[in-house]
Amino acid sequence: MALEGVHASVAALDALDAICALERVDAFLAAGVAVGAGVDVLKRRYEIRLERLELTARLEARLAAMKARDAAEAIGFQQAMTTPDASIQDYTYAEMSVVEEIAGILTISSAAAGALVEQSRKICSLPPVLQALSTGAMSWQHAKIVADETEGLDPAGAAALVAHFFDPAAPHPARGAAPGELVPSRFRAKVRSWRERHHPESIEKRYAKGFKDRRMEYTPDRDGMAWVSLYLRGDTACAIWNRTTAIARGLQGPHEPRTITQLRPDIAASLLLSTGTGTGTTLTATSTGAAAEPVSNDDRTGNDDGTGTDASSSAVMEIGKVPTPRADVLVMVPVFSSSVRPMSPPCWTG
């Protein structure tokens, strides 16, 4: 491991020297110094840019390998410094302290530092992946994909996945799927496909585990915008997407300025922020994208003429129009304020 680190450092320095050499050549070309006859200066400077981009990409990969190795080994050294009779809490605290120090050094959040440590430990536990990263054969993004997709696999399963994509001598090596030759999204698709086909656990067991992690997340964004994401069952997510798309297509027309991309979030927001009074009014849309409209199932008022214009339809907002959220007023009262009085016990009458 130490020797590999030395080789990675030397390779990184060599790449940096090559970049500096190209910088000097480019400076001479820009100044017109020692430019031979027949040399296309602009074309050569263009080629230098491409060569430097390639060298920089390899240098970034090698530096990422060094960073991953240092992060993983820092955890190991901290644990080695912890006394053998230490409790689990002591080991946990030692690891947390390393994560916090890494976060401070790299100027990243504790969560990001923790993710970096976990990814680094996983990558360092898979020698072919670390080797490919150290030589600049693939990017840090590709290495993270392997770390993510081997999560939950036992050591044998992780080793089989890595061998399939990184070992040409494997029984059935991947074809046309060299990590450094595929964009990360395409590489992830191939790795995940292989993982799903060869996972030792059935999809039912894995689904049961994943279902427990369902959640909703809110992330503020710039310019007064924000993201709301749902992590839920695949069929449920697909149904939500298909329904909002069908309704959006139904609302499109010559008098609708919004695109289908803009209509989807507006429809989702209007459905989530509706009052939901349970009047029996439902929203329907055909799978072919026919116009969606409120349809009333309540004929007790005597005003239902089948057009959806009876009194019950007033409980449903016009689809696609996002209402103003209801304001919740919160009053903060100091706990030691003199105005706070103990609540009287309830008066029961009967």
C-alpha cells in the first residue's frame, strides 16, 4: 500500500511537470518566440489545450486516489492509537474526531467529510479500483460509483463485481465497459445492471430493506427556490410521474404558456396543497393525455348535471394553479416570562 502511494505521488508529479512544460511551449507560441516556419500557431495552441485537459484529468484522478488513501489510513491510525480495552463509544468518538478534522482541513461539512471517509475506505478495500484511480485510468466519479454499488454486498460479491469490470482475465469480463471509456452515468447503469442480476439476495428482501428508508427531503436553493424530493417505492414514483405527465399534457393548449416541464411541479404542488375535504370529488386524467378535469361523484345536492359544476367541485382547486400556502403563526413565549401562568385543570361537565 505504501509503495503504491509512492508510485501515485511520482506519477502525479510527472503529470504536473508535463503540464508545466506545455505551459512554457504555449507561452513561446503566444510571444512568437522560436516559432518555426510553417507552424500553425493557433492550431498548435488549440492542441496544447486538449493535451493539458487530458493531463489534468489524469492528475485529478491520481490526487483523488492519494486523498482517499490518506482519509482511510487516518481512520486506521486513529483507531490504532485507541487503547485495546476502549469501549465502542470510545472507538466511535475517535472516528468522529477524525471526520471532523478532515472536514476542517478540506473546508467541507461534517456530512460531506463522513461520506468521503466511507467512500475512501470502500475504494481502498478494492485494490483494482484504487489501482485504476491511482494510474489515472478512471475518474473519482467512476470510483464512487463502484463504492456505491458494492454497498450492501458481502466481500465475495463486491470482489466479483470488481473483477467483472476491472480484471480482463475474469471468467466473463465486461465488454465495452471499461470505466475510463464510459461516461459516469452509462458506467453506473452497467454496474447496477450486473449487480441486480448477480445479487445473492432476492429483490423481495432488498426491497423490504429499502422500503424502511423511505423519506421526504427538503433542500433550499438559490433565488427563492427549493427542492422537495421523495424516496419511495419504484412503482409509486413511476405512477406519480405518469399521472402528473398525463395531466400536464391534458392542460397544454394554445392558451397555456407553460411547458410540460413547468406544469409537472405546478400540478404536484396543487395536488399536495389541496384542502382534501373528502367531498367525493376526484381528479381524473386519461393515460393518453386527455384533458384532466374535476369529476364529481356527489349527486346528493341535486345540482350534479354530469359536468362537474355542482357545489362539491368547489372544494377542489383548479388543477395546475398553485394556491398560496396557509400561513402558520407561531408565538414564542420565554419559559420564565411573568406572563406565563400554569394552565388550570380542565373543567369537566356532564
